Amino acid sequence: MENAKTGMKAKRLRGEIIRYITLFGICLIVLFPIYWMIITSFKPAGELFASDQTFFPQNFTLQYYIDPIDGVVSSGSPFIGFFLNSMIVASVSMIICLVIGSLAAYSLARFELRINKNDRLSFAILTARMLPPIVVIVPMYLIMQSLGLLNTHWAMIIVYTGFNLPFVVWMMKAFFQEIPPDLEESAMVDGDSRMKAFYKIVLPLAAPGLVATSIFTLILTWNEFLFAMFLLNSADMMTLPPGIATYITQYETNWGELTAAATLAV
């Protein structure tokens, strides 16, 4: 009996070791490109193009960050403009998504449509997020052109709001469904309206969901490349993803500036 228990413990230990080794390998594969990007941004030009690459800069430099000519955060660098544009577009889009999406999610969580159409409506909302962006890029370009919004922040805000709203609705709906309706009903018995009970009772209780949803929405908007590349055509309006891509030119790739800008963007 003791031998069987010992064998079971040894088998379990081997399984744990294999599991942790596998997880470590996956983390290494995922994180190594990020590590290589970061250390590359601190290498001088001679090390960037050396035949024998090292895993740590031999001559540590901040040239590609603070140099008056090559530095991505110098006064003449377009990177600061890219960063501010991304902050404006991502922040405004996130706020609009949270306001509209929270109200829509609350309605789906609290009010039942006839013939159980809530699930169908929720799925219909989600289909907008399932659609590949490349499918609608040309129609979206023509719409923004007809509205005179090409190469503006508002074009990006409208597009990102439309594509992120289904995600916000689905996430917030799940959080609202976890909150007992009795709390709102008690507030309404005391004289509060439905909307007042929503803002005073439901939203504070759903604060963790709002934070999680806002972070995910911000990340999705911050990293988006395709729409920004097609709808923005001047450096003054570019967000970070297409802006960083400008360091790759027809004749060369500025690896130092490229990796420094990508490191700061991450």
C-alpha cells in the first residue's frame, strides 16, 4: 500500500515538473521577442549590425531615446505626437464605449424581451466584433471620406467605438447579471428612479467590471493598426502603431529608433 502511494506521489511530481517546464518554455517563447526588442534599443549602431549578437548590450547607450537628432523623445521627434494622438483616440473611444455599452448591457441584463430574444440580440451585437476589420476597411474609408473625417481623430474614435462596443456590452452584461436586482428595487421603493438606482447602486458595485473592461478596451484601441494605417495619412494625426511603422523606410530600417519607440509604446 505504501509503495502504491509512493508511486502515485512520484507520478504526480513528474506531472508537475513537466507542467512547469512546459509553462516556462511557453513564457520564454512569448517574452523573448519583447526582451530582445528592449535590449536592442540600448545597443549602439555597431552592436546592432554585428555578426555575433549578444543577449545584453556590451556598450549600454540611451542614444535612441534622448539623442537630440536620433532620440525618439527629443523635441524634433514625431514619436511624442504619435503618443499623444494614441492617448486622445484611445481615451475618448474608451469613455464613449463605457457610457453607451454599460447602458446597453444593463438593459439586456435586466429587461426580458418577448419570446426570449435577449440571447439573439446579444449574439447579433457580438457579430459586429466577429467581422474581420479587413472586410469593412474600404466601405469605412468611403464613409469617412464622404463625411470629411479622413485623417482626423474623430474618424478613429468613431471606428474604434463601433468595433469595441460589442465587447463592452458582453463583458458588462455578465457583471450586471451577478448583481442582485433586489438592491435596485429597494432603491426604487425609496423613491429613486431606475436611472438613479443604476448610477447610485449598480455602477459602484460593478466598478471592478468597469475597470477590467476599460483596460481591455484601451489595449484593443492602443494596439490597432489596420484602420489607423488606412484612415490616417499625415504624421500629425498618426497613432502609435502606424507611426512606429514609419521608421521602416523604402531604403533602410532604423532599428535603434524602431525598437526604442516600440519599447516606450509597450
